[in-house]
Amino acid sequence: MLNRLEMLRIFCAAAESASFKAAATRLGTSPQTVTRAVKDLEEAVGEPLFHRNTRQIRITAAGERLAERARAALVDVDSLFAHPASRSDTELKGVVRITAPSTLGRQHLLVALREVALAHPGITLDIRLSDQVADVVDDEIDIGLRLGMFRDQRLVARMTTRVGFHVVGTPELAARVGKPGDLAQLAALPTTGLIDRSSGRAWPWYFAQGEQFNPRAPAFLTDDPETEMEAILCGLAYGQLPDYLAQPHLRSGRLVSVLDRFAPTPWGLYIYRSRRSPVPIRIRLVFDALVAYFGGKDAVPAR
């Protein structure tokens, strides 16, 4: 039978994994051992710690509270046996898993984290780029970047800047088909469509007062934001782009902005991580570096 300290270690690994099997792989043990440890701990505390189904596990509110206290207790126990000089070195080694929107991440993450990576070669940056919102629990993500509203109370989130959106086209396109004066006129002109990979449908365009526009017959469709931008730069159609894609081309004159009076309120760019504590030093270091970079003046639109 496992002692209570070992049960807590297994439970904390399970709380940070997508499944008991993943926790077992991380610990070098069997899924049955993880399942038994969690069951014994649930019996000891008198309440369920996980919601389970055939596809995944999800920690309960009681499990979150216990995990937070258990991690702190385990750190205290481990600190009794760690050499003082080795503690920070140990915490500055390991993987930091980061997710970000594809284009934003491709343009900025390595620039933002270059100094951290060079100063701390023991840290492995595992960067996953996707335009789908990642769940830090289910996807085993340490840090994420997200555009838009943010109300997830399970996470610590810092809004670093705001990102505007522009309907843009080339001067040649504007001369050929005209500039739209409102959304009704826009619907009659060639537009691009950016496909949401999770639904297979085009994302709507966003405008002031929460109004949305769905291109009815796009002249160009793609599921990649940078390819959409290239189609706009080729003069095929008007498209809606975020600051970090549009601004360099607006400044150079390759693109012109239309419908500016209908522009939506800029969206917040958030850096987020789990509320679980204690936070490993390597994760806090990367989190703070991202907040500092994206919170810098004009950091996002400038590249």
C-alpha cells in the first residue's frame, strides 16, 4: 500500500496530465498504480478528486484545492533534502510548453524568448502554434497567448497590449472595384475568408457594436492567416487583418484601410498560465519574459 506522501506525488502528477496513462508515463509507473493511488486518496479525503469518462479526466474543484496545497507541501518536504545551491538550478531545467496563435507566435515568440533561452540552456522551449484556444489542463500547456476576451478563473492572465483589426486591400484593388462605404457595399465586393479548422467554416469579421460580417461568396479561402494576407497583397480581395499583419503594409503603402469608422474595439492580448502553485521558476521566468516583450511599446505591430 502506498504511503500518503507517495499518493500525493502521484495525485499531483495526475492533476497536471491529460490522463492517468499520461501521468503514469511521466512517473515511470503503471496506469493501474495511478488509478489506485487516486482512488485511495479520494477515500482518505472523502470526496471525488477527478471527473472521469472514457476519453479524459478533469480535476474537480475539490481536487484543484487539494492539488494546490499538496504541491506546496511536497515542495516543502523536498526542500528539506535539497542542497541550497542546487534548488534554483534544478528548477531552471526542464520543458516549458507554450501555445500561441500561429502567425503571432511565428513572428514573435523566438524574438521574445531568445535571451531567456541563451541565458538558461537547461530550459527546453516546446512551442505549439495553433489558432485554436488551448486548455492548459487538457493539453498540458504551461503558458498560452490568446487574443480576445478572457474570463477563465482557473488561470492567471495578464493583458499585455491591445490589437486592432483593419479591413484592407491594395490601392490597385480599390481603383479597380472601388472602396466600400459600409458593410452592405463590402458584401458586393471580392473578399477573403479565413477557415476555422475546428468547424470548417469561415471566421466572421468583427466590427463596432458587436456587429459581425460573414463573406457570402469569398473570392479566396484558406485556413492560414499568412496565406490570406498574401492573397490580399496580390490584389485578389479585401480582407480583415490584425495589427501585427496589417500595420507594416499600411505604413509602406502596399495596403490601404477602409471602413475605419466601423472598426471594432481592439482586442486584448493575454499571456496566461495555470493558477496552480508553486509555479516552477522556469515557467515564471518565461511567463515574465513574454509579458515584458508583448507589453513593450508597439511590440506586436512593429515586426
